[in-house]
Amino acid sequence: MKRIVLSMLVGMMALGAMAQGGKFIVQGWFLCEDESVKFQVVDCGYQLLYEETRAASAEMMELSFDLKDAALLIVVDGQEGYQRHHIVPAIPGDTVLFYMEGEPYYGLGGSQFYIDYDEAVQAIEPQALELFEQDAHSDRYLEVLNNYEEALLAYVKNHPDQEASAALLAIFGEDADIERGDAMLTERVHNSVVANLFKAKLAAVKERKLMMPQF
């Protein structure tokens, strides 16, 4: 009987996470080399939910979006032909603050989730940059890719109860990383709104595996 009650409670927690919504607030100073900065919010399937363009300004920008679930924010800035696309989780009820850390990078602040997420991204940045600069046909590519994936999973393993770990997997993880990382996250993180980004990615991975030929 206790197990049945506990299962019902866990189910209710999961449903509560899925139903939670609220305002997602974006603040910050942006690298306005062009005359404007574009903000796009897309859902887990990259369907556009909102799009807003703001004129360049030296003042701090602030805008908000009503979200029913976790989504992704894409910030597009820079001149035509040299545009930068910055992708971060968009979490209802949270505030993300962008601040210039040195071109072309932004640091993130605001709610605790974004402080943690910024730390997570910085933890894998050296390996991510090495992978980005590596020729996919080079002899070292697989070694560099493995180093990147191990760095990502090491962060998740060391921070299993941090919602930023679920977001890191959702945005930067390959299929194998998603499945391995799934077992590392705590139940609390699995039941968080942030984890809905990860769950969508995990579902897509499982669907691809079902479509693969069986021998």
C-alpha cells in the first residue's frame, strides 16, 4: 500500500512539473554590432513560440515571455554575415541575466539555475572549443570527441541533484550521453520543469533507436 501511495505522489509531482508555468524574464547588455538584437523562444521541438527584435542600446534590456513549460531562448546578434546564435534554457518563473564577459562570449546570472548553468557550461568549455576546432576527418577527432563527452558526463556525475545538469545534457549531449546521463540524475531533478527539456531529448533518442534496423 505504501508503494502505491508513493507512486501516486511521484506521479503528481511529475504532472505538477509539467503543468507549471510563469513569466520567463530576460535581462542584459548585448553585443550590439548590428542595429538590433533578435530574441526567439522555441519549444523542445524547435517550433517558434515568440520572436521579438529590440533596437541596439547601451542600456540594459529587459523583456519577458509567458511560458507553460521549459523552452529554449535563442539570442541572435552581430552584423549580417557574422551573426552569433546564443542558446540557453528558457525556464518559466526564472530570470536570466546576460552580461558581457569579453567578445564574443556572455556570462550568465540571474536566478540560481542560471548561475549553476553558467558554471556547468564553463566546466566543459575547454573540451567543447577543442572539439569545435578539430577537423572531423583528423586522426584525433574521436579522441577529442571522447574527451568532450567524458567532461560533460563528469559534470553531471558530480552534480546529479543540480537542474543545470539536466539542461547541460539536453543542449550539449549526444545520444549516448543522454542515455548515460539519465541514470545519473536524481529523482528531484527528473521531476523538475527544467528536466522537461532533457526528457524531450531522451524521448527523441529512444525513438531513433526504435527506427534503427534490428539484426
